Amino acid sequence: MNTVTVILSACLFSLSVSYLTLLYNFSKIRSQYKSLFFDMMLMEKLINEIEDSKLKSDESVHKENFIKFLSDSRDWAYQYIEDVQTGLKTFIDETAPEINYFREYGDTMALAPNYYSMKKISEEYDKLKSLLPEEELK
């Protein structure tokens, strides 16, 4: 029986050492798992922050582009208005003598073939002239 006891004791000791080693390894794995879990949570948080900042930067880029578009459109509109006013001023300056002549002597040439055309041109001339600011007409 001594031999059996020694053999059983050796097996029990071996089993105990194996069990303790297994517990120690599980403890290490658990702590590593916790560490990995927290690292993963931190990475997800950082990824979300990066994506949020990217979305915000995309929104700010769109806002900047829209503001630039508004500014460019405004500049273009002012330039267009200035060009139209310059064109109207040139037209009025160039045609004023003929229009004034027609107005002064138009009744005497009422039978001329271009009388009604000139009358209509004179009326439209006055409409165009009214579109210009007063300081442009001087």
C-alpha cells in the first residue's frame, strides 16, 4: 500500500501543480484580455473622433466653398451691373444727338418712312436712360 500511496500522492501533486499552472495561465490570459478590451475601446473612441473631425472638416470645407461662391457671385454681379451701366451710358451718349434731333424736328417729318421707328426708338431710349443712376447721366 505504500507504493500505491506514493503513486497516488505523486499523481495528486502533479495534478495540483498542473491545476495551479492552469489557474496562473488563465489569470494572465484574463488580464491580457482586459488590457486588449480597453485598448480596443480606446481605439474605437479615437476612430470615432477622427471620423467626426473629418466630417466637421468636410462641413467647414463646404461652408468655405459656399461663402467663396457667394463672394464670387457678388463680385460677378457688381461687375455685370457696372458693365451694363457703362454700355447704357455709351449708348445714350452715342445716340443722344440723333434722338434729340428727332424730338425737335420729328413732327415736321411725320410722313417720312422711318418716323414711327424713330418714335419707338425714342421711347425705348427714355426707358433705358431711366435705368441709369443720375450721376451716370452727367
